[in-house]
Amino acid sequence: MKPGFPGGRTGRRAFTPQSMRALPASLAAVTLSLLAAFPRPLAAQIDLTVDHKGIAIGDVPRVIGLRINYRDRHLERVDGVNATIWSPYANGSKGLVRGLALGLPVTGADRIDGVGIGILGVGADDRFRGIGVGAAGVGSGGNLEGIMVGGLGVGSGRDVVGIGVGGLGVGSGGSLRGAFVGGLGAGSGADIVGIVVGGLGAGASGNVKGIAVGGLGVGASGNVTGLVVGGLGAGSGGSAHGIMIGGLGVGASKDVRGIAIGGLGVGAGGTLTGLAIGGLGVGAGELLRGIGIAAIGVGAPEVRGLAIGGLGAGARDARGALVSAGWTRLEHGTLRGFSMGSFNQLKGTQRGLAIGILNYAEELHGVQVGLINIARNNSHGTRVLPIVNVHRD
């Protein structure tokens, strides 16, 4: 019988010991050939979707349903749930997630529209719109819109619109618009519009409009409009309109209009209009229009209203009243109204009434009442009089 298969059938090769030993190598070569036919990223995927709908495990680019992956590199779009263990590769495609972006512990995408939850954090390169919660933080290189809560912080490269709470802080490279609370601070590279509370401070490179509260201070490079409260101080690089309260002081480079209260002082580089109360002093670089009250002194080049200083009150020109327990001073201008102090030194024109211990007027057109009254423009016999001195035009 010729060598062959059992039974003596000829014409076919038998399995020899040599061929059996070569079989594993042949199978391995076939397997490698099959795997090489697929892109490498897809080799670890389990895609159970039909027309992109269903469940996928791995870096499947498009899924409508549930997608689970370790770390995204080829993400295009997920409508549903995208659950990852780590943030996307920096040089990969991060795509859009519409629905739930779930980080176990971290997740991210180019854009998130919906809910983002990360045990550590959630991030979006371009935009995050919806609700974001991260034990460490929530952030976006673009805008954040919605409700964002970060255990350490909430931050955006552009605007934050909505509600933001950060254990340490809330910040944006653009504007903050809405309601924000930062454990240490809240800051904006542009404007703040709404309600902002910072444990230490709150500040904006642009304007502040609304309510801003800082444990140490509140400041804006631009204008402040609304209610501003700073534990130490509140200030504006522009004008301030509304209510400003500072534990030490309140100030604005330009105008202040409304109510300003400073533990030590209140100041305006331009016009101070309304009610200003300073523990030590109140001052304006141009005009005080309204009421200024301070324990030591109140002053402005022009006063249109009431200036009350514990030790002194002064102006170059006043229309209203200068009142002090100590020294009231007019610097080569005109007083139209009332002056009261221990020493009323009116180095200008007095048109009205002055009451004090010593009253002095270079040009009196009114009445002086005091122990000694001096009117330089009176005749020699009435220039210095006790009790009352009068000059009539």
C-alpha cells in the first residue's frame, strides 16, 4: 500500500510530523494578516451599533447611544453617553458630546452640550454648554454656559455665563455673566455682570455691573455700577455708580455717584455725587455734590452741598455749607451759604453766614457771628468786631 491516507487511497498527501509542526506558524501568519487588514485603533473595539446606533466599546468615532472608552483619540460625535477613564489625547480628535459626558475619573471633548460629570474633572477645548460637575474642577478653553460646580475651581478661556461655584475660585479670560461664588476669589479678564462673591476678593479687568462682594476687596479697571462691598476696600479705575462699601476705603479714579462708605476714607478723582461717609476723610479731585461726612476732614475744589468734617472742611469754591468742629477753609474762591467752625478762614468772598470763635473773610458780603470777627473789606472801624460783623453791598 502506498503512503497516503488511511485506507490506502492514493493521490493525496498525508499529515506528516513535519506538516503538523508547521501548522501553528501558518495559523499565526493568517491571524496577523487578518489583523493587518484593519486600522490599528479599531483592533481593540467592540462596535455593536447599527447605523451608529447602539453600544460601542473603544475609540469608535461616531455613536448614538452608549460609548465607553479609555481615552479618546478619534472621537467625532456622541449623542447619548460618552464614558471615559481619562482626558482625550492632545493631538487627537476630541469631537462633540451631546448628552452625558462621564469621567471615571476624567473626561473631555472639543464641545459638550448637556451634562458633564467627572470624579476629578470635566473639560472642553472649545465650548461647554449645560451642567458641569467636577470634584477637582470644570473648565473650557472657550465659553462655559450653564451651571458649573468645581470642587477646586471653575475656569474658562473666554466667557462664563450662568452659575458658577468654585471651592477655591471662579475665573474667566472673558466676562463673567450670571451668579458666581469663589471660595478664595472670583475674577474676570473682561466684565462682571450679575452677582459675584469671592472669599478673599473679586475683580474685573473691565467693568463690574451688579453685586460684587469680596472678603478683602473688590476692584475693577473700568466702571463699577451697582452694589460693591469689600472687606478692606472697593475701588474702580473708572467711575462708580451705586453703593460702594469698603472696610478701609472706597475710591474711583473718575466719578463716584450714589452712596460710598469707607472705614478710613472715600475718594474720587473727579466728581463725588450723593452721600459719602469716611471714617477719616472724604475727598474729590474736582467736585463734591451732595453730602460728605468724615471724622477728620472733607474737602474738594468745589462743594455743592454739605461738607462736614470733624477737624476740618474746605473748598476753593462752595455753594451750600462747610461745617467743622475745628477749621473751615475757603481757598481764594466764593462761599455762598453757611460756614461753621472754631476757625472760619474764608480767604475769598463770603456771601452768607459764618459762625465760629474766630471768623475771617477777605471780602464779606453777609454776616459773621463769633468771639472775633474780621472782615478785610470793611472800613477801618468795623474791620474787626466782637460778637457780630456785617457788610452790606
